[in-house]
Amino acid sequence: MGTRMKSLPNVGSLKNEVVETIIKNLGMTKAAFFFREKLSQETDYLKIKDELFGDKTSAELYTEICEWKAEKVTKK
């Protein structure tokens, strides 16, 4: 019995949505400082990945994101 995954979101659209959300919630000035700090630093992606996601699979993460998004929509 396999798990059927929904198609993943378009990366370009996702990036735009993330940037818009950060700007909307923080305002342009704070968002600009945030992006400058994050984009100017060298990042050890593997270390961050392990800290954030542990042993979760991409399917598990996607399910969690979908559940979070559905919960967020129902709270509005």
C-alpha cells in the first residue's frame, strides 16, 4: 500500500509567496535586514537541515505543511 503524494508546489511561486509573507508580516525595513543577514552568511545547509527536520522524509514534511496550511485556512 503506497502513499499517494500531491504534486509539489512550484518553487518560483513558493519563493514569491515566502518573500511576500515575510514583507507583509515584518514590513519592508525589517524584511530587508532579514534578507541581507540571511543571504550574506555562509550556511551549512546539512547542519540546519538536520536541526530543523531530523529524520523526517520529504513526504512527512509535505504532509505536515499541508496540515498546517489547512489548519491556518480554517482559523480565518
